[in-house]
Amino acid sequence: MPSLKTGGDVLITGATILTVTNGTIPHGSILVRNGKIAEIGESIEAPEGVTVIEADGMVAMPGIIDTHSHMAISGGVNEGSLSIVAEVRVKDVVTGDDVTIYQAAAGGVTAARLLHGSANTIGGQDAVIKLKYGQAARDLILRDGPQGIKFALGENVTRKRSDDPDRFPFTRPGVEAVLVRAFDEARQYQARRRAYADAIASGEDLPPFRRDLRLEALAEILDGKIKIHSHCYRADEILMLLRTAESYGIRVQSLQHVLEGYKVAAEIAAHGASNSTFSDWYAYKVEAYDAIPHNAALLTEAGANVCIKSDSGEEVRHLSMEAAKMVRYGGVSEQEALAMVTINPARELGLDYRLGSIEVGKDADIALFDAHPLDGFAQCQLTLIDGEVAFQRYSGEDGPLLRPRPGDHVTMPVASDDLRGRTVEVTPNPEGTYALVNGRIHTVSGPTIEGGTIIIQDGLIAELGGGETAVPEGATTVDLGGLDVWPGMIDGGSDLGLNEIGSISATQDARELAPYQPELRASVAINADSALIGANRLGGVLSGLVRPTGGTISGQGALIDLNGWIWSELVQADELALHVNVPPAPPSDLEQRLSQVPSQFAERFRARFSDRDKRLTELKDAFRKARSFAEVVRAAQERGERPPVDPRLEALAPYALGEKPVILSASGRGEILTAIELAEELGLKAIISGGADAWKVADRLKEAGIPVLVTGTHHNPGRDEPYDASYTNPARLHEAGVTFAISSNGDASEVRNLPFEAAMAAAFGLPVDEAVKAVTLYPAQILGVADSIGSIEPGKRANLVIAAGHLLQPTNEIKYLFIGGKPVPPESRQTELYERYRRRLAEIREGSSPLGLDREPPHVTRGSVDAANSPEPNEASADASER
């Protein structure tokens, strides 16, 4: 917890100030009095008694605001019993002791809107809080903004994941029917209430009006007093909601998730709804399959208000990085990206008069970063809420309170305008010979070559050198004009090609039912036409280990290149490693933890460990049997006899004999120690995958000489662990001398975030060059394929990323790719959707395509409320006049 106390009176000096609404002050000061920003300028004298924070080299930005969160809610987020529960209030169950509050503040987040879940067409009412960990709920909740309510459309409401639906609606037409009936009943309730008020005013003696809290909330939606914030995905349902709302004279305040918002961006902008969207989530269910990371950019281009939100206790910790991705995906400006997590959320919440920018009179919610917050290598070091310290990275006792990264951080890290504007076009060469000239070549294994040349022949790097390198006759020459060339990144393990849509089991082939299946080969089921391959390729990940995940012994993984017509073309090394899930180890304080949860959850959790010893015994027996089987086969062959046939033991034998690597999936401390013991006892050529707690046993890993494939940095630490445990894990392993690489979290749709997982490690202590190697050279070495990929060297496969900027920066732009020596343009199903719907927006603007909103008079059955009480559909978002 913070040791520095300001009492709400503080002077920050020497910082680069990103005001968001009034430009950037390169070296300025911010004076805070009584929790409010009192003065901003280049030089301010400290009044007597005011705490001074010297912030030279640091960057100050407005506190980040998360518009979609479920943190700090006790007792669950869904009242799922009915389709309409408008009377339910999140404010009644807010708690200040959720550690997510502190972890979010550590990422510079100062406020969050807490939403009811999405189980209902019309859910409960929301709450907006300041992230002051440990304080009472009454001191967290902001009560002066407009009240919001959660609506939801699509799969969650219709419960499509259930084979036995037990509640209306079950279809999207049913969802519309619920909305219409709700609004019609609310109109009738309004009429009865007005009639009652008129009767009382005329002197009639009547019993008290019979209130209905549900209908009362719905009536306040019609009156414009409660604002709609609707969970939605598909374009059709978004359009339905906007048209339905407009027919009642209602403006939808915001659309949440809104992953197909880009398809109807013109309609959303015309209606006036704000948009809270993920940066780049997709494919985790059917209605997210058409999601594109360019969604925010296209909505912004249409003129809509756009926010990047989390809906995640993990992603809320790095929303600045999520906003930075929007520079890559769609080319938004620095100002637009910053606004997506500051002033735009404040506008959506109707609190922009006090939050969202650094301006005199606003709340002193300020985050201090050691570099520009859109820099992938930046970390938040101090967070102020109402002028008081909510998060403090360094105590100031063993060094400076604030520790900026070297360099100029006045603007976000991007390449020059010349490089960003440069296009790369490659004409396919029939002989497969290319000369990439005038590039900045980051070999990774050696020095960077300025103005360098790479000669590609027969899929390989034939020659590497400076500008003097001769270009072979007949080669296609590509002048890079100073662009950066990096080796393609390598992911150390995912189900890419085996898993297409997270919620649809028919598209998933990674997890088999049997507990011991070493003979399974992931390679034969890889879908070369998976849309996820192209999407991940655009992140600069050009190779990856695809592995099965089911049972205890899952099967054998294959190394693939992310380009090819069929799986046998993608696969570069089949049966590369065996994958084993180490049985989970119970935490040392298991019973204490279970005593704090309901008994049914305690029994379910305890059951996870009930057969651990049995599984470990069976696992060891399987490897020993495989070794014995190999000896029997060898003896039979020496005698000239036909050896016995057992596909399972035959597949397992080379791994049991230590000839090929066994990847042991183990994340917790107990599982990692068990994995080490298994490797030593069985004589395995072991690699550990997962390694979330590897930092806790780094010395033991170093002693055992077992490398670790750390499955990313973007995951939550345990409640009693340091907030940055996952971020600093790679740096601690590096310091301990443990061989490691960084891989994705294993989900097929998340592979493209590999560079950002490494960037976070660099932000928290891992040297940047080591972070690059951790996703290029080191995974190649650990997997035994460094002779062919992982760095730019003659003789290696020509897997190359041509970019404007650093490989790990979310603000860079990938211009072109070479995979196996073949030119691959940076295109995917997602970029095709982006360009297609940009054309639709342009056609609507020029009048050649119609707008999808009904501007005709409303239907008789959906009469609008009095104009004086209802906002026009196209008016701006709620401002101070609506409070």
C-alpha cells in the first residue's frame, strides 16, 4: 500500500503533461488543492504545506477510466432469474476490498463503471466508482453522474450455449419482443402515474400509488433519466436496438463490446451512441467471429465516441497498451488513442465535467508513467485519485520515488512520417529470388545492419550484408527505404489451427478425452484455412508450436509456419515434442482457502486434487513401460524377429528415452517442482510450459537446467502475490540465469499478442534486446530448431517481418512479411472486413448507400414520450446540463 500521503494537496513538477483536451506540456507542473486540479503551467511555486512530487522525465496523463468492469461486486454480477430485472442495483453490493481495485490502479486506472452481467435482456443498474482500494463502498461510488442500466442482446441472453433453454427469449426476434413489451408496459405505467398525480392535484382522496420498482426504472429510461448501456455484438442486433430505441424517442447512451459496430458505424454515429469495445478480442464465440481490431478506428472515422474497455480483471491492468494497439490497427492518432481511455469514457459516463482530462477544476485523478503511456515499454509508477496516492510503485527509501526510462517521451514511439507512409509491394519471383535492400536489419543474433541487404533464394536467407552486397541476376529487388526487418516471432505453444471458435466444440480439436494419448499428432488436424492463422500472422508471429492439450499425456505437437495451402505445407517439424499436463498441486493453505467459500464450491475445488497421486503414478508407469517396450523392440530386431506392435508405447518411447523433448505444462509452484522431479526421476529431456510461478523456484530451475516457456505476462497474480508478479517473472528468470522464452497464453486467438506480452516483460525489468530474443531466438533454441529459424542469418529460413518501428511496440506498423522465402502481404480476413466496411461508410457519406435507421414517424404502438423529457436520438452524449 502507498506510503506517500498528500491529504489531497500536492504539486507535481517537471513532468510531460498529456492534458488530452488541450495538448501536451513538455515540462510542466500540476498543482492540486483539496483533491482538485488548481493550476497547470510550466512552473508553479509550491504553496506552504503542499507535498511536492518531482517528476522530471515522467509523463503525467489523466487517470484511465474503464467503462466496462465487474470488479468490486460482491455476490455475483448476474441476477439471471428473469429477462427483465431493471430494479436490481449494483450500487447495493459494491465492496472496496476486491484486490482488482488495487491492481487496476497500478495500471493507472482511477475510475470504473461496474455493470450488471449480460444474462438478461434488461439487467440491473450500474455504479461508477473511484478505485480507492480498501475504502468503504460509500466512499468509492460517484453519485452525480446519470444513472445507467445494462441491456444485453445476442448469445448470452438467448442462452444459445444451453441445450435445454428455460427462459424466454431464446432468439433475437424474442429479444426485440421483450424490449417492445417492456417499453409499452412502462408507457402504461407512466400514464397511470400521471393520471394519479393529476387526480391528487385535483383534490381527490386516493390511497398511495402502488409503486412497481421494475416498471419505475423502465419508465425512467423512457424519461431519459436512466441511460441504456447495451451489451451487443452483431450488426443486425445493434441496428435493431437503435431503431427500437428511436421509435420510443430514446437515445442509447452506449453500446458495450459492439464488436460488429464497424459494420453499422454510420448508424451508430447518427444515433449518437458511445461505444465501449475491446481492443482486439475475437473468435471466442460465434458472434465474435467477425470482430476486427480495426473496430475502434472505423467507428472513430465515422464520428462516433469510442472507448477501449476491459470487461476483465486482467486487461484492466494495461488499458494504456490496449489503446496503443489502435495506432497499429487503423492508424488512429496519438490524441485519439489517449482519448479512448480518458475523455471519451468520461463523456460516455456523463462525467466529463470532472473526469477524463487534466484541466483546472477537474478531479486530480492522474497517472504518472516512466515513459509515454502508449509506449509498450512504459510502466505506471504512481497513481493519484482525488489528489491522494492510490498506487505507488517505489517507496522512495531505497532510491528515487519516480524512475523514468531514458529518452524523450513527449510523443508516442512511432517511426518517422516517411517510414510510416512507405508502402511495400513485392512482385512474386518465379525463381523465388529476392533482394531486400536498404533495410535496417535486426539480426537478433548479431549486430543491427543499417542500410543492409538480404538475399533470399530457395526459401532461405542466402546472403546477408551491407549495401555493398551484390544482387543476383534475375532477383526481384525490394527497396525498403530504411524500414526495419526483424526475424519472424515464434510462439512456444497454442492450439492455432485446432481451435476456431471458442464456444463451439465442433471447431475444437485440441483436447481429446482419453488421459494417455502419446500417439496423437496435432499436425494432421491443423486447419490451414483457419481465419485465425492470417490474423495472428499480422502480429508478426510467423512460426508456432501447435499442440494438443487434453488428458495427462496429450499427444505430440508440430512446429508450423503461418502460411500454406494445406497442413503438410504449414508443418515444418512434425512430432516435435510430447505434451504432458502435470497433475495440479494443491496450495499449502488449501483448507484455509476452502473454509472461506460456499461448501459446494469447496468440494468442487478439492476434487481437482483428489486423484493427483494416482495420476502421477500412472504417468511414471507409462514412461517406464515405454522404455521397457523400446528394449523389447530392440531385442526382437536384433534376433531378426518381428517386434510387438503398440502404437501408444511406440509413440512414447523416444520421449521416455530422452531422445526428444517432453513439454511439461506446469504453472503453479507445486506443479513446477513436481515437473522437475518427474524430469529428473525419469531422465526426460524436459521443457516446462506455463511457468507463472517460475520466479518462485528460479534457483531450482537453474540447478536442474530445465528451460521454461513462460506463457505470457498478461495474467493475474495471486491475491497475496505482488501486483507485478506476472510482469516481472521473465526478468527474474533472466537475472537467475534460467533459460526461458515467452510464448502466448495458448489460445489460438491470442497468439498475435505475443509481442505485447514480451513488451510488458521489458517494461518491468527485462532488457529490451532480451525481450526480443525471448520471442525469436530463444524459443527456437529451446525447441531445437535454431538452425532454421529465430534470427536473421545465412542458411536460415527466410521468415521476416518488415515493419515501421520496433518489433514489440504496439504503435508500430507491419508493412510486409516473408514466410519460407515467399512474399506474404499483410492481409487477413479481418483486414478484408475492415476495407469492405470502410467502403460502406464512404458510400453512405456520398449518398450511394442508404442509412439503416428508420427516420419515419414512430409506430403507433411505440409512441414516444414527451419531447421535453426525452433526448433526440442524434444529440451529443450526456453533459453537465443533464446531471
